[in-house]
Amino acid sequence: VQLQAYGGGLVQTGGSLRLSCVASESMISIVVMGWYRQAPGDQRELVASITSGGSTNYRDSVKGRFTISRNLAEKTMTLQMNSLQPEDTGVYYCGAQRFGDLKVRYWGQGTQVTVSS
């Protein structure tokens, strides 16, 4: 499965962006998908994830501001980001795991999100 992420950009504090991740084939075998971000000098961190059953998980700093969703028919996963803050700046990657995977198996190429103060 190949993943392609897009939708990043430059936005002012308080603005919104919508990231999308498109899979090259059916996502039926994917049990968990997530958005990760990496700021310069930092490790990649999980921002939000969603299971095949629709359960979602968010890191505390984005709760109430970000919403993750997926559409199996369209083979897409999205991250709606509202009330963006400068600390949300980074390269955002989408990742996917199949059943039994202990870590992300498939990565998208990343899309830059920059929030100016």
C-alpha cells in the first residue's frame, strides 16, 4: 500500500487546514491509520489515530481542535485541523498498520504545515 499525503501549507495562528491521505489500494486490511508530525530537531510523534472500527485517539494538545476521519470507499483519511497554533508546525505524515503490526508499516511522504504567529 502506498500512501500520499497532501493539504499542508502556511496559515496564521487560529487558522485551519485539512490534510488528506490517499491510499493506492483498498484499506480493508488496514486496522489503524494515523497522522504523525515531526518538528525540526524533534522525534516524530503521533497526533491522532483511527481504527478500522472508527475509534479515535488524539494527543492531548490537539483534543477539541483536530478531527480525524477515514473513508474506506474513497481510500482516504483526513485530518481537519482548526485553531492552529505555532506549536502545531511540522511535517505531517500519514501512517498505516495492518493487523498484527507493532509499528507503522506504511508511511506517506509527509506534508509541511507551518503556523505563523
